[in-house]
Amino acid sequence: MDIPDAVYRRLKSTAAERRCSVKELILRGIEKELKTGLPAKGRVELPIVRSKQPGTLHLTNEQIYKIIPFP
């Protein structure tokens, strides 16, 4: 594993403050990340945004790009 020097210095400092080894601190972080995991994927109920005036709106891509600023 390649840890940038600045991050490793912070890691080492934090481990010293917590009175544990760098290895132990890394393993704690990995275990915490694995426990939380990725959010469960579920079904999305449409419409996502309810409208007071439901209906169909026909827009071209060009019109959408004018309404919503894209990078």
C-alpha cells in the first residue's frame, strides 16, 4: 500500500495520540469501512419530484442544457 508522506505523518501522529500502532489504526479504519459498506440498492419510486400540475413535458437535449447548467 502506498500512503503519501503527508498522510502517513498524520496517521503516525494520530496513532501516537491514541496510543496504538499505525497498523492497528489502519485496521480499525478498514474494519469500520467494511462494517458500514455500501448503501443497499433499492427500487426508486417515480416520480421522484411530485408536481402540482402533472403531465408530460417534451424537451430536447438542447432545451434541458439551457435549463440545467452542466459543466
